[in-house]
Amino acid sequence: MNLPHDLKVSVSKLSSCFRNTSATYKYYWLLAIIESIEAGKDEIHKKELFARMISNAWFTVNYFHVSFGKQDKLQQVIEKLKDIEAFDVDTSKQEIIKRLMTSTNKETIKELNHFDHNVPFKFLSPWLGAHNEKLMYQLSQENYNYTPYSLYKDCILMQPDWLDYFQRNAGVLKDFCYWNLALYLQSKNPNIPDLPNKLKRPQKRGSLLKHKKDFWDLVITELGSVDCIYTGKKLITGTYAVEHFVPFQYVAHDLMWNLVPADPNFNSMKSDKLPRLDSYFDNFFDVQKEGVKIVKKMNPKNKFLEDYLSIFPTLDFSKDKYRETIEPMLMIASNNGFLYMEVE
């Protein structure tokens, strides 16, 4: 991805800032700078930047369980701050920033300050080369090689031409960060599906109303009822929820082959937990197979039938093939921090 050209600043150096990256710090550092500039700042306190780094990575770590790598300190700090500050997984981005910036908790301050001796001066390596921290601060303050910002103890000060460049190109620069971050994280998580869409919190989850009305209502109306695959409760139209067998937080899609009718109370309790195949797969397979059979008969042109073609190109169901599709997903999700349901 190419950045917009500019006559006053070295865009080539900015373009090279993510080369040889071994952690996620730099991506989130640049995102934090861009957001602070969008908020009208040119002198930016480091504590705000560190708080923004946490807030931008929060949902990726805590909701989607994407691994940043075993040695990545940012992920470790997020996990610690979640306990120290008693944050919920769904805490808003602005609330995280506000609470971290105003926190007087010594442990919180210690965790945030870890970044101070890593990313602020190392980010300037394309402009200043590799030197010790003290010299990098000095060179940046002397405007050596025209760095984007000068480093000070508690803040950074944006250079005027770079500030103008960031203001004019904020949207493209953020896309540049996320594009490179996605490439980096995909290398750490080669089997995670749809990873680029797990770097930000979705504005709103998609509705499953059409999945219910145009597919499962047809099935349940034809059969009279179906049993919940988890609780055995009889489900009739109007009394069930449509739920993701493999959690949405992992698959990041609403394809019908992963959706089943379920007891609404159990669906809420299941949340993002993983189902144990030995306990639930047979029932899952049976209701899916029966559902497709009925919908195919009643409405052969039903769009939701297309969702199954990636697994069953002719819509001929195979229990082994279905299990071979789902089992690796559950294994990878478990390895990335998703928990299995407790079977009662």
C-alpha cells in the first residue's frame, strides 16, 4: 500500500517504519498519534498515546482472542489492566482511554510506562538510525533528519510539516496501519479467518432475523418443533434464538452452516464458549441436515442454501466432512483463548 506523496516530508521513511517488526507496538503507536492529531493536538502526552494503544487493541485481544505472539508485551499489558482496572470486555474505547489517563493506580502506571522505553524512540529509527534512547531524544529535539516528532519526557511534539501531512491524510494513514497490522497478525495467526475484520470493534452485529424468518422458521413450521441441540427443549416458531455453533467472535460471519435454533436462555449463557463436539455435534449435524432437506424441497432457490456449498458442493451431507470442517476451528479457537462450555 502506497502513502500519498509529499514534497516537504520523507514519506519513504514513514513507509518503512514497519519493516523488521517483531511486535505490535509500532502499529498501535502510529494509530494513537493519528487519532490524537485528529482530536486537534500537536503536543501529545505519552500517557494518552499509551492509553490509545490499549484501547485500539482491546477488542482484538479480549473479544476476538487474536494472538499477538507469546513475546508481545502489549497483549500481556491489556490482560493485566483488565484485572487491575476491572474493565469489562465490552468497555467502550473512550472509557478505556479516560480511565487509563486518570488512573492513579501504581500498577496501571507501571504497565503503561513499559512502552515508554520501547516504542516512542524506536519508531524514529528510519530517520535517526539505531542509537541509545538518550541520543535519540537529543537528535529528535535538534530536528535531525526531520523526524515526525520531537521526544520529551512526558510528551511528543509534532513537527509542523508532519502535523500537516498527518492531518491531510489521516484516513489513508490509518488504513496503512491496519493493512500492515493485518499482514503481521496473519503471520502469527495463519488459521484465523477474516482477521482484518477483527482489528476494530464492529459498529453493530448483523441481524439474524432473515436467517430465522427465511430458513429456520420454514423448517420448524414444517416439523412442528425441533429440539434444542444443547438442552433438549422443544422449540417452536417465535420461541427460539438463532445461534452460532462456533462462536461469531472466531468465525466472524453469519453463514447458515454454522447457525442453529437454540433455547434463548441457553444461548445467552453460552455466549462465546465453544461447544464440545462429543456432546453436541451429532444433534447439530442432524438438525442441519434436516433443515437443508426441508428448505431445499420447499424453496430450492433459497439464498441461504448457497452458504453450504463451500462444504457440500452438491448439498449432499456427510457427517465426517462436516466434522472435519468444524473440529479444526474449535481446536484453533481453543488455542487462542476461547473456553469450552461446561457440560452438565
